[in-house]
Amino acid sequence: MNNATRLQYLEAMGIDVRFTVHQAQTGVVAAVDVDEVPSIKQTVALVEASAKAWDVLEKQVSGCKNCELCHSRTQTVFGAGNNNADWMFVGEVPGQSEDLAGQPFVGQAGKLLTEMIQAIGLTRESVYIANILKCRPPNDRAPKVEEIHACSHYLQQQIALVKPKIILAVGRVAAQTLLKTNEPLSKLRGVSHQLTDIPLVVIYHPAYLLRFLPEKRQAWQDLQLANTIYQKIKTL
Ligand code: URA
Ligand code: SF4
């Protein structure tokens, strides 16, 4: 890795690059105990390990044949956004637009999801977006239980790598899969859940909101609930 790339990685991780570089070049560490500062080598090793894990996972997914959806897909839809995001949105399955683009939430529902993300002051690029399934079911039929079982370990690994501060389950399938429940969405929305130690909020799927406009007010309430939870965590 060259110096410029390394500095970009360190900056992305919120490390004071000027200080670290100065320290690396001169060995002078003013008013800081050297033992408490991770060495530049350790930091770079961590960043490289994470980049490699993402790479390996993405390659595994793109060649995956663990369920029958591998036969009908154009390509897999891995996930997109900021690998270190605080906010992670988990949708259901790729549709036609996503299958063609190889990107999650790029069709009509995706446009509305982008607006929902912006409504809480975020950008699409600052969050991470993935789906329960990485391949489009033929004719957009509902995903089968065995497909969800075959695929969900990829999402678990994405969550482990992103380490989000909050997860938004987008729609019923994502909510029921992540929370391992059969409760209807109406019971799951409007309250805070936990996925191991990560707070999880369930929101209406934008494809549903496009059909049932009156629910938009509740959708806004759910986003506000998520934002309130997130702001509380941030100040801890
Ligand atoms: N609906 C989803 O749940 N995910 C997508 O990526 C697109 C539409
Ligand atoms: Fe593999 Fe998931 Fe695609 Fe099935 S849906 S082929 S498990 S990536």
C-alpha cells in the first residue's frame, strides 16, 4: 500500500494523520504515552485485514451457487455504501432494476428509500445498504425459507464488518428474518428492538409506501424514532 492510500485509510478511520505521520517520521510523541497509541503498523494491518475480508466476501457472493436463484439472476447484488457506516439499511430482495444494475435499491422503491434516508439528514453514500437475499427471485416471487437460510450468513458477515450503530429493517421480510419472528410488521414497527447488541428499528418498505400513501406519516414517525435512538447512542 502506498503512502497516499494509507493516509486515506487512516483519515477515513478518524485517526489524526498529521500527528501519526509526525510520530512515525520523527519518533517524537508529545504528551502522549506511546504504549496507548496503536502503532501505525497495527493500524494499517487492521485496515488491510478489513479490506481483505470485504474483498473475500464480495467474491464469495458473486460466485455463489448455494440456492436455485443462482440460475435465474443476471448478477448478484452484494450491497453498497459506506463500509464503516453508523446506519445500516437491510431490504428484502433485489428486483429487476437491481438485478440489472448489480446495486441495491436503484428502482422506484430505491428512489423513495433515498428520500427517506435524506429525510433524516443522511446521504445514501454515508449509510450501508444491503438485502436479505443477494439474488433476484424469478418474476419477483416471494423468497423461499430455504433461500433465506442459504443466504443470510452473508448478511451476518456484512453486519459484522460494518459494525453499524443502528440497523433499519426495511419491510416485513427483513424485519421477520433479522428478528427471527413471524409477528406482522404492524406489531414490529414503532418500537426499538435489539439485534444482539445493536438497536434495530423496523420501517415500512418503500415499495409498500408507494402503494399505500396514507402510511407515509407512520413511516416518518419510524424514521424519527430511529434518529432519536441514534442521537442518544452518539452522546453516550
Ligand atoms: N426492494 C428491496 O427490498 N431491495 C432492493 O434492493 C430493491 C427493492
Ligand atoms: Fe447464493 Fe444468496 Fe444468491 Fe442464493 S440468493 S445463490 S444463497 S447469493
